[in-house]
Amino acid sequence: MTPVGYLAIVLHAHLPFVRHPEFEDFLEEDWLYEAMTETYIPLLLMMEKLKNENIPFRLTMSITPPLANMLSDEMLQSRYSKYLSNLESLIKKEFARVGKNSQFRSTVELYEKRIAACRNVFEKFSGNILEGFKKFQDEGFLEIITCTGTHGFLPLMIEKACQRAQVRAAVADYREKFGKRPRGIWLAECGYTEGVDEILKENGIRFFFTDTHGILYGKPRPKYAVYAPVYCPSGVAVFARDVESSMQVWSAEVGYPGDYRYREFYRDVGHDLPYNYIKPHLHKDGVRRNIGIKYYRITGKVPLNKKQPYNPDWAAEAAESHAKHFLFCRKMQSEYLCSSLGRAPVVVSPYDAELYGHWWWEGPDFLYFLFREMAFQKEIKPITPSEYLGKFPQLQVMKPSPSTWGDKGYNEVWLNGTNDWIYRHLHYAGEKMVFWAGKIKNASGIKERILNQMARELLLAESSDWAFIMTTGTMVAYAHKRTKLHLKNFITLSEMLEKNKFNEKFLKTCEERNNIFPNIDYRVYG
């Protein structure tokens, strides 16, 4: 039977580059450890389960260079092992605390199983779980795409060379990590502006993604709306987000993760349990924080202290039910579109990967049930972008519209009164970097090290995460600190070249702390 539609699930896996060897523990580093425990390793476990059951799933993931560099960093791997040890010791205490007949017993057992599974996967890949994702890509189940180098937001970069450096650094890093060139890219924040596709073409990128209006408002009008990719005049393909399928998961009002049976994210033992009991499992500063052990379900629109105990069986039933409903909706949607368009549509459903597991604990189970259900029917077929382009190489040619997937659809999230001050400094540093890369084309020794570190510092300063955090109002002090730190480091290094006086101790400190892209070549700015 010929499918009436294709479904491309795309998970954007990204965290800002956070690495602080100068501290014994660091709050923002926990972002990585939480995501590994709740999202990245559970996704690997989900894929392994599907593979063992001979279910022919297809999934697309962007693993951004900052995330890939953190996952492959030996210091962060060592700290993650300690993070797991902390959870392992806490769970042992929790068995004794809750007792055998407690309403929380099954949830404690669930956490014990999850933590043990994380330990097994972590050790199976000798600490580098990137190897797990690479394995599934090599086996044909997963397509891994890259992202702009440090999640840099291309539409607000004046220097073309800075846009180009973000892509070049990403492609080079991907080749190091995965053994081949990336075929696709997730532009940070889906931020597209005219000319970006030409840079992608230069670097061998075959496709990228935009939000819905990136194609809908393109010229000429798209014949198949967002249900078929298009080619830019450069020949690079563009896939656009489907609103309907996204809403079913993302929407705070009607999205699946809001179901009363699912785990409540905002109630955590780090705040619930007596301080002296939980203190050994906190950071050295002793400040209460989320630890990741949560015993309550969403329940409904009630205060946190009115939440009811979590029931793992109910949650699993909900995940399976929602997966079936999601697939049913894709069938109805695709049948209608197929009859209207005269061809089977491709429904592109992109999400932040961290939704699946971290924010929505049952998200990986939902994906497992979804792919399992798709295996038992023939109307909807899972597909990756590369597979789709191989199957349907003839596409409409059009110019996409500048767009993002941020609030209101354009650049306001990353350019407003809370963060506009950063750009004059980024533009200045960008001009300086391009100048030095052009002036010293064949540097060696300490000059080459300085130029390479200047490239790292500029790329890190350009991360869109800092401007985003300033807009949302969370961890703003940290976003300010990181932006100013990388720019200060950049300027100090640049002054070394201007004065021809080299402070190797300062350079070495920068290299050790901000070691993203260990093999970077500053000529990406040339």
C-alpha cells in the first residue's frame, strides 16, 4: 500500500556550552546531567528497545556542537558519573524512608531502574554517549544533523564571515564526532535570513528547517503549503514546521504533556524533604535545588501542595493512548491533504529534544508507542529528510521568507530592550576576528593558539542562549556574565596580537576553561 502521508519527527537537542573546571560543582552544569539522565539516555534506551523489537523507526535529531562537545568532554563525563552516584545513594535511602507499602514505592522502583539503566548506558559507551547516537545513525534508524557552531543566531550577524564561521566550525566538528559530513542543519532558533542558504551550500549542507511562515510567506507561493519541502535558488532544500502536530504536543492548553496522569515537573524532593536529610545530596553551598526525584503527578490546576501521588502505570497508559491519538490525527490530516494536494504530504514535527523526558518525563515512552503503532499500519510512514529527498528529488524552487520559531516569528526574542546592548560588542569583535584572520593567514606557535582561542571566545559570545535568557528573565546574571567574559577574553587576546606581547598563562587558562572545538582552525573566519 502506498502511504497517504509521511511523518518526520525532528528533535532539536541543544544546551549552551557550560563547563566550569574552576569550581567543584556548578549549578548550570546540572542542565547537562539532568538532560543526560532524563532525555538523552532515555532516547537511546527507547531506540534500542525499538530495534530489539524489529520496529523500523526513523528519527531525526540535531545534536548541536556545544552539546556534542560537552558530551565528549572527559571532565564533564567524570562529573556526570558522580552525579549518578549521588542519585544512587539517595534512592537507597528513599527505599528505607518510604517503606514497602507506601503509595510512592512503585515510583521509587521506577527511579532505581532508570538510574541503573543510565549507569549501564554510560559505561557501555565508556562515558561518551555520543557513540550511542552514532551507532543508530550508522545502522540507518537515526539521522543526526548539525546546528550553527555555538547556536549562533545568524540573522543578527552583520559580518557574512561570522555567519560562515558558525557553519564551518559546526561542519568540521560534526566530521570529527560522527565520521562524515552532515547532510542537514538546524539553524539556531530556525533563524533564516536571505543568503544563509548560499553559505550552507558552500559547506555541503543539503537541507535545513524553518518555521511555518518561512515557506508560507516565501516567493512564489508554495504549491503544497508546508507539506512538501522546497528548493532555495541555491539548490538547498527547506522543510517547514507543521503547526497542527506541533500544537498537540507543545500547547500548554491542549498539549499531551499537561495530562493529569503525567509526572509533575515542579515538585521535587530537593525542596520537599527535610533539609538535613537532603543536604548531603545538594551542592557544597547547601542551597536547595531540584534533584530530579519527583513523586507527584500533574493532577490538575491545583497548587503544588495539592498534587496527588504519581502512578507509573497510569502514566504509561496515558503515553500509549496519546501516541495512538497522535497517529490517528496524522492519518486524518494526511488523507485530507493527500486528496487536496494530489500527493502524499510530509508532516514535519520538530520539538526541543529536552521536552521528551526532562520536561515531559513520559515523552520517550510516547515516542516508543508512536513508532510501534506506525509499524502496525501502512498509511503513515516515518521518514528522515534525506530519505524524503531521495524519494522525491523534484521540488518547487522558491525564496523562503526571513523567519524564526521564536515568539511572534521573527527576531524580537533576540533583539529587544533586555539584550540589545550585546550586539555592538559582538559586531566589533566579529570585525576584529575577520581582520586578524585575513592579516595573519599562516600563523603558527603561540600566535596560532591565540587566534584559535579568539575564535572560540567569539563563537561562545555569539551563542543565542545568552540573549534568550536575558529575554525570559531566568538566570540573567549568568547570561550577562558569560557574554561579558567571552568578549573580555577576546579583546585581551586581540590586544596581545596588537602589542606583540603574549601572556601565555592567561591564554592557557582560556584554553582550559573554554575548550569547545579542541581542533578549531581560526581560518574558518578567512
